[in-house]
Amino acid sequence: MTSGIGTIHGVGLGPGDPDLMSVRADRLVRSARNVAFFRKAGRPGRARTIIQGMLSEDVREIAMEYPVTTEIPLADPRYNACLSSFYAAQTERLRALAESGEDVVVLCEGDPFFYGSFMHLHDRLMDHVPVEVVPAITGMSAAWTATGRPMTWGDDVLSIVMGTLPEAELARAMLNADALVVMKVGRNLPKIRSALAQAGRADRAVLVQYASMEGQKVTPLTAVEDGPAPYFSIVIVHGEGRRP
């Protein structure tokens, strides 16, 4: 235990390959006394899996298990209410540790400030205890790197859209973008495919699964069958802009 108030570190681990972690992230993880991480109940959690073998023997592990993932539709008010209560409870756990003088490393897949769960803790903690964030390589960066082609050229406009959006909104965003990243694919793949077709981008789209991780796979979307895609899936449409 340290004197004074401890610090909560939101540590980005990158897209999945431990070799892609930053030096700072590696140092914080290996020296941590308290490590917290999100996971689905009954699962080890991807963030915890990434740092397997890196923790000290006397580390305290704090598993934060989601009360719901896909069991309740996003549009159902119960979904937000359930997660809000969950984040509030986890905030109190971490705040209590920090106020007792303990530093805590919160493991974050990808970058902590890019569509990550840590953001919900950050906003609840920042006015009460010190919070520091370690940025990281994002999953989308690993995905377009896996394709072996540059993502943007010259004046290309890059758009990032969520597959959870209504199809009409997806198609409109896709039509206005030069280069495109579609996240949260999963069960939304058929809708994403349809929106890409409406925007005239279906023949240029690529599905990247498990970027930088074991099982990495890059497939033209036209060769992918309909049905749910794995959780770690991103659709990429490369830009074709100005070149010297």
C-alpha cells in the first residue's frame, strides 16, 4: 500500500498480440499490485488472456463481469439501466482501492478511449481519484494492416461506423466516405452487406477476423457467407484517393 491516494491506470493493450503493447503498458502491467479487467461471466476475458504470464505472483486480480452482453436488445431501456448499475458498482470498487492508497491497472483491449468499456469508469472516477490513460494501437489499425494495403491516400475521408446502426444510416455514412471501417459486425453482417451494396461499396469490402491474433483471417466480403461473424471482426473498405 502506498501513502496518499492511489492512481487508476486505464492501460491500452492494443489489438491482441502482446508484442504490440507499448513499453509503458508492459511496464505497468508487470509491476501492478492490483489488476482489474472486464470479462463475460464464465470466460477468462480477452484482456486478461493477452497479458497471460506477465503478472507478478502476488498480484490481486479484480474480475469485472458484465451482467449482460447480447441477452437484452440495445434498444431496450433495461440494457442501459443494467450496464449503468454495473459501471457504478465497479467504479466504487476501484475508487475504494485508490482512496486506500492502492494503484490499480485496468486492462483495456485496444485503446481505452476508443469504444471501450473503460470510458464509462473514467467518467465516473475522474472527479474523485487520479486517473491516467495509456493509449494503444487500435483494433482497426491492426485490421487494415492485416490486409497488406494502405488504408487512406491523399485527401481520403475515413469514416468509422457501427454495424448496430439502422441500415439506412449505415448506407448514408458509407456513401459519403472514401475509406471505411465498420465495427461491431457480429450478427449485423447481413445488414452491413446490404448497406454496402446500396452505397456501391460491397465489391471493395474486406472482412478481417481476429486481427493480429491467432486465427487472423482476411476475406473479401463477397466470399463470406451470411450469418454471424466472430466478435473480433471488422469490415474494411480501402480508400483510393490522390497519389503523387
